[in-house]
Amino acid sequence: MLDACAELVDEVGYEGLTTTLLAERAEVAIGSVYQFFPDKRAIVQALTLRTMESYLQRLDERFASDEMTHWWDGVDAGIDEYITMHRTVPGFRTLHFGDVVDLHLLDEQRDNNGVIADQLARVLTERFGLTDVPKLRFVLEIAVEAADALIKLAFRRKSEGDERVLLEAKALIREYLHRQVDGPDNGRSTVGKHAEAPQPA
């Protein structure tokens, strides 16, 4: 049913999605839908949680690579996977991480991008040993919000994503995070160790 939901939201949008349409596409009785989900919001929530788990699994696989030597490699991978999911994962371009439906779809206490920032902070801390987790989560939340807006812009301009906008998004996030994470201490707390800014590929 979740696969059918993903296909339908790309075709008709969240507002056009109904449990009747879902039952028809999944080729199940409407009663079977309500056996698992009370309404379409619950269905989309389950789909979004599955998508987030897939995103984090893809990141874990990328982070396991010995080719990653700097925290920026992890951020770069996070952006690349987000872009790839826009291009390849049914429903993701429409729903993203649930903000189309509810800004708190993933967590009642935090907005959706905040949840993603927390997860990115966790994997970056575990993989690269970054410190000052509260500060890291804050700057990542800013970066996620900015990247999310620019990536959406890229896909509004072109169905496969405007490469110029995507490149600018990565450059902007790179510069912001370098200043916050690796930049010289100018009275604000920094995260991790000082390091030379990674250069754009």
C-alpha cells in the first residue's frame, strides 16, 4: 500500500489522494486500508517514515566508505542522497520529509527538518568524531533548511533539477558550515577541530 501511495501522490498530490484511490491502486478492499491506517495522513506518515529510514540507511552505506576523510564528505553525501531521492524515489519530490502534510509529521515536538538535522548530527558525530552536539545540531538545522529550499527551487525549475542551482546550494552550505564548524573562534563556540576548508569538487 505504501508503494501505491507513493505513486499516487506524484500523480494527484496529497490533496488529491484518497483512501478509495489507494485501495484501487493497491488492488485491495477499502476495509483492508482502514485495517492498517485510520486516514490518508497516517498512510503518508508511514510512507515518510519509511523514506527517512531509507535516506539514513543510504547515508550509513556512504559513510562506511573509507574514501570519506573529512566531515564535509559526510555533508556532501547527505546533499547528494537528498538530490538522488528527488530524482528516483516515488513520492519524495511531492512529500519530501512530510512538510507538505504537516511540519511535525515525523515528530510531535520537532519539525521535520529538525529531525533530519538531528539524525545527520548523530551520524557525523559517530563517523567523524565532531563535538559540541547542541551547536552541531543547530548549525545543521540551518543548513538543512537552506539546502531544502534551494533543492526544491532547482526541481521547480527543471524536472531533473537545475544543476546551476544545485551547485550553488552545495557551495552555500559548504561555506556556511565551514565557517561554523571549522572556522576560527571569534567569540562563538565552534564544533570539531579547525581544518582547512574543503574545496568544491
